[in-house]
Amino acid sequence: MTDARPDEFDRLESAADAIESLMSLFASEEPLDEALNRVASSGADAIADADAVSISVLTDQAPRTVAYTDGQVLELDHVQYSTGRGPCLDAAERRTPVRVGMDAMDERWPEFVVAARACGISATLSVPLLVDRVDDDSELVGSLNVYSRTATAFDPFDETLMRLYMLSAGYAITSARRLQRYREKVDQLREALTSRSAIDQAKGALRAIHGCSEDEAFQRLVTESQHNNVKLHNVARAFLESLSKN
């Protein structure tokens, strides 16, 4: 006898609660890795019979798992990455949901089926993750993968709910990526200003010590930088530190 899926209204309410929880990401200013973990954990709450969730991302080097709710699913993701096939890769590459039970996967992904059964996983649902590019960063493409130990888990209604959830997740991750890029630019600017200040101070000290011009002082720093293969601002800082010790 096939177990009945939970009432559709109850499932819709769970998905709505999960989507609402993502909205706090826009105000929380969480780092990108924490935002991805929140998307994974809220995704597990969004759908009935979800025992574990992971997020896979396609990169130029190789696919990788960037968030997960259960360490056991890392093995299932890695089996797909190493063989180059599986539901999470299909969902990401084809940009369409992939919903299957173990019996339906034998021919398409035999290695994954063996690993899934060993972990007690009986059904999976992978939904595409598409995040717009931010500044110089490329578009983020991947999938959110839901694993269940219930053979009757996931139906077309669940698939639709998760597609809606992923729309909100995409906006939340985009917001986190923008915040990360903003912080990186602020850090770079702060470093540039600090470096410029150190170089200017070092030039001033060299001019006072050697009675040379500004260009000559700068050339001394450049020569030291090239000779020792050390960045110019680090040469300047080291020089200033040596003066303070004397």
C-alpha cells in the first residue's frame, strides 16, 4: 500500500514558512556561506519527508557542495561529481527539476543508486539554482538537492513548491553575494589607502635620511621590492618598522 502524501494545504504552508524565513536574509547581512547554509536548512523545512538537503554549484574546475544539512549526503554528491552523472548534475546542467525514486534511477545513475541505498536514501528531488551575476562574478548555477528515506516522498506538487522556494532562495543568495562583493571592495580600498600611506611615509623618511628627491626615494623602495620579490607596500612597512626600532 502506498503512503499518502501530506495534505497539499499543509505542504503549502510549510513552504510559505520556509520562504518567509529567507526574507530575513535581506536584513541580516549574513556572509555568503551562512546564507547558503540557511537556504539549505530552510529548504529541508519547506518540503515534507526531506531528511537531508545539499546545495551543489557548478564551477570551471568541478562541481562542489557549498552547503548541506547532513554530512552523509556529501558522499552522495561526490559520487555524482566523480562519475559526472546524477540527479543534482542533471538538474543544474539542464536547468530543470529532477524528481525520482530509487527504482527509476538504476539505468541512468547506477553508481549513485548504490551509494544512495547504502545511505538509506529512497527518493530525491533536485531543483535548479540560478543566481544572477554580481559585478565581475559569473552567474551562479547549481541545484538544491533534497534526499528522503521515504520511498513515496516527492510528487509534482512538491516539485512546484520547491521551484517557488528556489526563486526566493536565488534572490536571497544574490543579496548575500552583493554584500560580499561590497565588503571585499571596502577591504580592498582600505588596504589600498593603508598601503599608499605607508609608501608615502617611507618616501618621506628616505628623503630625510638620504637627502634624495621623491622619485629617487620611490625608486629605492621599488628596487628593494623587486630584489626581494616583496610587495612594495610591505617593503615600505618593513622600512618604517625598522626605523621605529631604532
